Amino acid sequence: MKEIKDMSRDLLERREVDGVLGLRQGAYDIVEPHVFRDPGETSLLVTEPKWPMAKTAMKVLRDAPEGFRLAVVARGCDERALTELAKRNQVRDRNLRIIGVACTEARAKECLCDRPYPREIHGGRQEPGADPFEDPRVRALLEGDSRERMNRWASLLRRCIKCYGCRNACPICVCVPCKLEDEIWVEKGSVPAEMLVFHLIRAFHLSDTCVACGACQEACPVFIPLLSLQLAMRRTLKEEYGYEPGMERDRRSPVLKNAFEEPGTRKSVPAWVSPLEENHD
Amino acid sequence: METASERNEGKPVKILVFACRWCGGIGAERAGWKRADLPASFRVIPVECAALVEPDAVFRALAAGIDGVAVLGCHVGGCRYDEANHAALKRMELLKVLLDTAGIGGERLCLAFGTAHEDHQFAAVMGDFHRLLQGMPPLAPWTGGGDEDSPRSVGT
């Protein structure tokens, strides 16, 4: 993408940044993430394929000397992931700039993405996102009564080879130590992973953090549609609190706040709370 | 196909209760003292606060063969730890969404708020929860107990 190349070169030439993290078209047709430092080198910068950049950026910044200014060629999901990482003090975003790439409509559909563009777009055009709940793939997974869903998910998750790819690919999963490696929670050496514990712990830890980039399911070698586990929780957060992970740098997750600060749209006490307080004056 | 009632003929419904030690826990104990009409198959684990119950512990319990988990805390506004039960409430609401998505059913998680002297209501909540769980299908496909359409995979 020409605009992205030009902007990267300009930033490096004007010394506004010390490096640009993007994809480099290398020898033998190998595309890989690379920190461009020389303005002349930016002719090799490409924006395809989709590549989860947030964790790479985190590692680059962590290893870089103090004050290293980095620009990242980021899609909408990469930018949101970086915002969530910054909230958790994993990225020093003072020294971070985003070179925003907007995705095409076709890609948004493919990725089930409802916001396929970063806050500021430097390359590409803002296209409308796709509603993931309209997508036939998601509908097929979430439809039916709970018994059907239980059997469906159980047979999908039974494929798991416990490679931890979903966790490792996830731009937000950074905890050390990780609960999925703790024997108290997850039995060691059993394959497939104990489904209910392994997968649902992973899914729930990302409940208010998942930016729906889909890196987990793209990394999955046995094609488990993991993103569909997160979508309903994302929708609940949006409907209830107007909260979208990765959108506001200074807003903490509403799940961490009390019911006065973030009461939710419905009421302070949700209707599902069993009425122990009935007959109580 | 095994129906819920067939399952429940031989097997009692198991309920695990996490009760905050200031309110729900005392209420549970008093219900016992008073010999309230309670289902027999629940066990109470007292915790310092409902907010200390990790959602992960709910998964662990369900995987271990528990049919339903109840989390009892103080009234909203009456928490000993200021607003900790708000956090518990919001978290558990999200957890119900995930349980629903995965087909386990958010109803398997019961959240209730009460005070120490509301023991009669503890009995009512437990009774209702017990009846609800009796009507639900077993979690066998999830816990590896076999299911209807796919063969069990080979272990290591």
C-alpha cells in the first residue's frame, strides 16, 4: 500500500520515530514482521497478509532501549489490542505511534469484524464492518437449544491437541504465570485438554478484553472456532455498559467497577439475581 | 436418548454453594439449625466474600461432576468489603453468558444476595435451584462422559 510506505519513509526520514514495525517482503517470498530503521528499506514494506502485530510490538518495545519511539503498521484489531496491552502496562504507549490500515469489506466479513479500521486511517478506506451474529458460520454455532449447543461445542473442543496456540497467539494473553499451566486448574499431560476447564477458563479470562481479532482461531491447528465463544460476551458488554474492549484508553473494564460508577443500562441489580431479599424490609 | 428424569432416578443432583461468611454462610447455617426443609445434596464452602469466588472455580466444579453452583453474598449495598459484591455480580453475569454460549446453561449458576437472618429464604433458594437442576440434562458431553453423536477421542 503506497500511502503506508510513504508515511513510514517520511516518519523515518524526519526522525519522528526510531523504527517502524511492519511486514517485510523478504527473499524467497517470505513475509515476516520486521522493524524498519532505514528509510530506503521501506520499499519492501507490505500490508498483506493479516498478521497479528500487537504482541510483536510489545516484545520489540520491551527489548528496545528506554525512549525508543516505535511506529506500528496496525489494523483495527492490532490497535485495539495495543490499547488493551497499554492499559495493563505491557506497552509504553507514550513512545508508540499507529500507522493505521483499514481492512477491505471482504476481509471484515471473513474475520467477523464489526470494526475493521483503526481510529485514524492512513491507508485504505473505511468500510462498514460485518455483524458477526449475521454470519452463517456463527449462527450455525450459536443456534439451537442448550443441549444441541452443548453437544456441538463438546465435539468441537474434543479435537483440541492442547498446543496452547490459542493462548500464545492471543495478543492479550500475557500473564506469567498462566493459569492454564497450573496443575491446580488444568491437569497436566492429558489430551484432549479437559474441555470445560481449559477452554472456558481461557475464554472467560478474555471476557472483557477480547478485541475479536480472531488470532486464536486462526492459530488453531484443528480449526476450533474459538472466536464464537467470545462474541456473546462482547455483545453483552456493549449492550449493557456501552463498552468495547480496546476503544478507550482511559476507561477500565466495567466489570472491575462498582454498580454506581457503571450501573449498566438495565438496572443496578440484574433481574437474574435470585430474590433472597423478597419479604425483606 | 437419556432424559433428565432417567438420569436423576439413580443420581442425586449435586450442588456446590460458595457462601460469603458474613451473610449467606450464616444464613445457610441457621437454616440448618432451624431444620428448614432443605434438599440434601448440597455442600457449602464458606468464603470470605462472594467476590473471592473465581469464575474459574465454577468451571472446575462443573467439570468435577457438580450439577450447579450457587454463589451467595450480601445484599447489594450491604457488603462488608464495600462494593466487592458488585464486582462479583457483574462478573457472574458475564459468566452466565459464556455458559449459555457453550450450551452448559447459565441457570446452572445461581447468584443470590441475602443477609444472615434470611435463613428461610436460603431454604427457598436452594429448593428452587434443586428443582431447576433436576430438570436439566447431564453435563456428560462436556465432562468426557460420552455423548450422542461423536466417538470419544483417543487419549495419550
